[in-house]
Amino acid sequence: MLLLRQYNINEYWSIGFALINAAVITKVIMIGEYAKLGKRYEYKSLLISAAWKAFVFGLLVFAFHVVEEVIKRMIHGADLSKSFTSIRFEQFAGRAIVVFCVFIPLFAWREFRRVVGKEEFRSLFYGSAAERNKLSPSEGSL
């Protein structure tokens, strides 16, 4: 916003659409989790599991964006065959690569929480050192 304001461009609509798009991507992730997608490599290392989930959910988001674009074009009067031929897949592929790269740390974080457990995870990030080590204050000093 600051960069756009510096060049006297008021693009508040694009920020609003980005927030709506983030909400849609969140719903797509929830649908994928409900369908139990990405569970194939959960027994492997966290990095492999996170990369696999980022790939699978990135493909799912890519598919939803293509379907959304086809529906938008059909609403505006194009028939189904023209809707597919007029889509610029290189733009969608670029977006899918960005989504994949953003999903890797997201799913790494979520996989870490899954492996460690919710309570231990919460204790690690929000609890005190004594809670993390499960030590009393007198045992904590060496």
C-alpha cells in the first residue's frame, strides 16, 4: 500500500480481492484436509511430508483457480470450449509456483505441530522454560 501510495495509485480493490482470495484458498485447504489429501508421506521426514502436502494442495488450489476462471468466463457469455482455450495457463502456472513456495513453510509448521502434539507445541511457543522442560524452578538451575 505504501509503495502504491508513493506513485499515487489507490488500489484498494486489489487488496480486498487478495483478502477474499486468501479466504478462498483457506477453504480449499480445508476441503483438501477433509478429503484427507497429502497423507501419503506423513511417516517420512517433516521436510518430505511438508513438501508433498505443499505440492498436493498447490495442485488443488491450481485446479480451483482454473475452474473459477472457466465459470467466470461462462458467466460473461463464453461457451465452455472457448473458456478453456482462452485461459492463459502460464499465468496460472506462475501463480501455482508461488503458492507452492508459500505452502512449504506453512505445511512445515503444521507438520511440526502434528508430530510434536498440540499441547507440547503450545508449551514450546507460548509457555515458560520450566513448562517446556517439565522441571520445577529449583531443578532448572545447574
